[in-house]
Amino acid sequence: MKILKALVAATALCSVTFSGAMAAKEISLGMQDNEASYAYAGAVKFKEKLEELSGGEMTLKIFPSSQLGDFKSMTAQMQAGDLGGVMTGYPDMSYMIPELKLIGAPYVVSDFDHLQRIIAGPFGEKMDKEFMKRGIKQLDVWYYGTRHMTSNKPINSIEDMKGLRVRTPNVPFLIAFAANTGASPAPVAFAEVYLALQTNQVDAQENPLPTIDAMKFYEVQSHIALTGHFIASTAVNLSAELWNGLNEEEQGWVKAAVTAGGDHADGLTMGAESALIEQFKERGLTITSPDAAPFRTAMQPYYDELEAEFGKGSISALIDQ
């Protein structure tokens, strides 16, 4: 019975599909983003490059649009051996590794280059080890965009946040952003955000501009405030069991392919961000640029909470990196 269960788990992680006489290892990859997103475009490039490098010996089966559940559900499936990999927000995984809240804290990370330095340094190395302890191999981290606010009223200053019901993911640092700036955080599943805005369950939400475009939030919101409070990223995670079951050559193919996917997604996201401002204006949205300094100051109590939990200077160590 134990042998049978092991075979079933291995098949779920990395199945074998047949095309004529050739067998291909197929890795299943779940994601919340839809097929219009740059994250999905990066996953497709990952798939294409993996097939090219492996000569068809390996491929990727992509499940977009939360087909397999939200990111926590998919992560649990991956850890249980029912899914090969998951794309999630990197610090969104703080529900599993609390220390990730440090880089999730609004305004701690200034841009994607800064985030990459943090990930390549001691903090990122420590997180990689923590993920492996939980059965997760982090392959790469892609740029997802800088998060801004959308609403149905202008946000010209932090005072305009007061009383807003703001949809946030169910992650502590984005809930803290809404709460510390005077709004009422309302965690809503990603797939349900459009309806929540349309039915006035929430007044506002925050996401990167490409996500606002891909998910058509501009259809049910009239204003965008460029708060720039968080540098969003997408982590490409693989089952550690699956990863350890690949030989050195196969691991090399996967590493090179995921890097190609990341380069493609990053380029699309960065290229789109500046162009989208004008596109949103053309669609009739009002764009505001509130002073970020009061927003940053409002986060100090949250920084203090984090330093009480993870050590004095832990926030400033990342800001200065």
C-alpha cells in the first residue's frame, strides 16, 4: 500500500505523457492569474523553453485563473504531492514563513532591483532554506509590478483613505497598509475582486497596473492613485520532492527555462507600466499621485510590530540593502 501511494504521488507531481514513441515528463503548474496576465505569458515562455532545451523530454501543464484554488490551496496541494508547482506572490507566503512579512511591509522595498539584491543576499538564502524545510523549492522570483490603489473617488492624500473599504489579499502586510492608512481592510479572494467592486461590497482595491488591466478592474473603478506602496513579485515554486527527483541535466533545463520565463514576464510588465497610465486616462479614469511620505510614516507602528517580532533593526537592514 505504501508503494502504491508513493507511485500515485509521484505521478501527480510529474506525470509521464506519451506522444508516439517519446515519453515526456509533464510538470503541473497552478496560478491565480488569468491568461491575459504577464505572469501567464511568462509561464508559457517557461513551458516553451523547457520543451526546447529538453528536446521534448520535459513539458509544463499550466492551470491559470485559480482553476485549482487560491494560492494557499494550491500550495497545500503541492506539498501533499497533488500538484507539481505553484506561482505565488513571494512575500504572500508569510502565512507559512512569518519573516517574509519584513519584505512585504509597505515601502520597505523601493524597486525590483532592490528586491533582487535582498533575495540574492543573506535574507533570501535564509528564506530558500526555510522553504525547503517545508517541501518547497523556489526556482525564481519575477517582477509583478508596483501596487497602487484604485477607487471610485479621488485619493489625493492619505486623508482620502479614511472610511474606504479596501479589498486586500489575506496577507498581513497589505491588510496593515489599509488599516494603518485609515481604511477598512476587506480580504477577498483574487478571483472574486471584480464582482466585489461591481456590487460595492468593497470601495477600492490595490494591485499593480498590469493586473488592474488584465482583470479589467478599470471597468468598475473610476480612479487610480499612484501610491506605489509595495513592489509585487511572483515566486515560481516547485515541489521539493519533484525537484530532488530530477537529475542534474533536468534541473539545469528547468532553471534555464524558468529564467527565460522570468525575463519575458519582467520585460512585459516593465514595458506596460508606463504605457498603461496613458491608456487608463484614455479610458476615462482619473490618475492622482498622492504624496507617499505620509503613507510611509503611517506604517511606522507596523514596522515597530515587526521589529518586536523579528529583532531591532530588521526593517532598516532590508531598507539599506
